[in-house]
Amino acid sequence: MSTTSLELRSLITPEGELRLSLEEREVAPPGPDEVVIRVEAAPINPADLAVLLGPADVATLSVEATGGRPVTTATVPPRLVPLASARLGKSLPIGLEGAGVVVEAGAGARHLLGKVVSAGAGRMYTQYRKLPASDVVPFPEGVTPQEGASAYVNPLTALGMLSTMRLEGHSALVHTAAASNLGQMLNKLCIADGVEVVNVVRSAEQEAILRAIGATHIVNSTHPDFRKQLTAAISETGATLAFDAVGGGQLGGLILAAMEAALVAKVPSPGPYGSPVHKQVYVYGRLDRSETTTPPAVGMAWGIGGWLLPYHLTRIGPEETQKLRERVAREITTTFASAYTSEISLAEALQPQAIRRYQRKATGEKYLVRPND
């Protein structure tokens, strides 16, 4: 039988108004190889915020009283409306990942009935979600939906970074904005797998967060000797690969220059082109939206490119992807455990005060949506 589900939607009008609402959607019965999940927990990731809010000015948030459910609105500054051109007039579902309990299953998926499973198929800020059985991963007995909610974006990104490192012949890496939830998870994974990582942070508080979980190579970009300390840490670890969440500004270029300096100090270059060892920075976030710059002292064997989890999973194929997801499921309460600042309902997720809190992307803060609360 079909089920009615409340779902969070985001719309930006051609006039530049953001409209957030809860809409009723009918969930049809599952097919032979499909399941219906009662979604119990879905995290708010930075990528979710990009779809949820777009380029809207959160200072203009307000609630529009209508005859039906309240609608939260905000203004998109006119100069930023072109950034949302591909989505204007389209009502978009939100929620990259989440976890819940399988409440209905087709004939080929009966073994999943009653299981706590995770899904990274999108549209998870909803009460019920129908999916192919192949798109969900069951957890070991005893794992709760709250524990399994963040089993896709951060864990697979961390594993994807190490996978990229190995595929491209590197042995250690550098990570920026390293005290984030992802950064903490990456450190736990690197410690478990015996991989050295140089963590770039911007405050003493962030240094303390990483030291508390066992990180050893930490450099503070606000320190007067940052460049010297960065070069020393890269020299000690041999890192020639970096994943940069900042994106803009000079940080990516400084990392390349530090890698070059560390390499040349060990093996002086006989010619004018620097070390022949390739150095790579992958930009996977844009905390800084300014241009990315590089200094002259990076040699001639380097690259800056973009890195996105879905593209990497396509690169390694479904079989390797499934192995990564199974590892996450096994280690969801240890290596890949996540903690949350606050849990909110779907209705609370639309309240302006709550939105202003969870959109800040503050270090160590992560919010969890509970669609059925």
C-alpha cells in the first residue's frame, strides 16, 4: 500500500526569492527489488546547505503565514541570482544521506525488513524513502539510525582520499580545514591505516581538537612561521598530495611550494625546472571563493584540479565502491563515528533561528534532522 510522506523542498523563484516548505508526497509500494525506509536520521552537510539555501541572504529569512503549512522565505541578492540560474523555478528535494529502518520490501529484498540501513541516494529529508535494495547498506545488529546517519558523505570522502592517494602513487597527504568533522574522521582513518597526514588549521582550538584524537602533524596557518612549519611537516611525512577545502586564495599554492622546497632539499635539482616529482593539490571545497593563486617557487611538476566524491566512485567502479561502503558499515561506531551538536525535526529545520545556527559551518558543529519526530 502507498504511504504519505512529508518532504522538505527548496525553491528559488525567477524573481530571486528562496522558498522552503514541507510538502506531502505519496510513496508507492516497493517493487520486487526495492525497499521503503522510514527515515529516522539525516545529517546536514555543507553540500546540503548549498542546495537548501543556495545564494540566499540568511539575514532576510522570515516565515510566511499561509492557509497551509508555513513557508520560510529569504531574498537572493540580485547579483547572485545568476548563480542559481539552473534551478530557478524548480522545487528541489534535500538531504544527501541518512539512515532508517526498512518497513516495506519487495520479494527480492525481504531479508532487509526491519534492518537499520544507510542510503546516500539523496532526498533524505523526508519521512519515507523508496529505493532500490542495492542502494542501501545494512548495519550490524545494535547500530542505531542516529549512529548510521552519516555513513556516506564524510566516510566515503575520507576513504576516497586515501584511495586516490594509492591510485596515484602518493604515500602521505596534506588536508586543509583539517579540524572539521571530515578532517577528524580522516585522521582516525589514517591512524588506523598507518598513513601520515599533515593537518592545516587556523586556530589553537582546532589544533587541540586534532591532538585529542591522536593527530601528530598539525600546522596553524595563522602562525608567523607557518610556511617553515608546513615545509618541515611535509618533509617529515613525504606528502606530495593535498586535499584543499579552502579552494581560493594562496593556501593551495603555498602547499605546492612547501612540497617543492621539501623535495629539493632532499634531492637538489640539477636544472632550472625543480624537482621532477609530481605534486598535486585537489580542491574539493570552496570556503574561500576568491581566485586560487600559486607562487613561482612550485617547480614544473605540479597540478591543481577538482575532486568530487561521486566522480571518484565512478572512477573506481561499483565493486570497489561497495567494499568501501561495507567497511563504513562495519566501523560506523569507531573509525567513522559522528557526533552531533543538535537534533531537529523537519519543521524545526525551516525555522529561521535554527537555519542561522546550522548554516554557520562552525568547526566541530553538525546538525541532525529527525524527519519522523
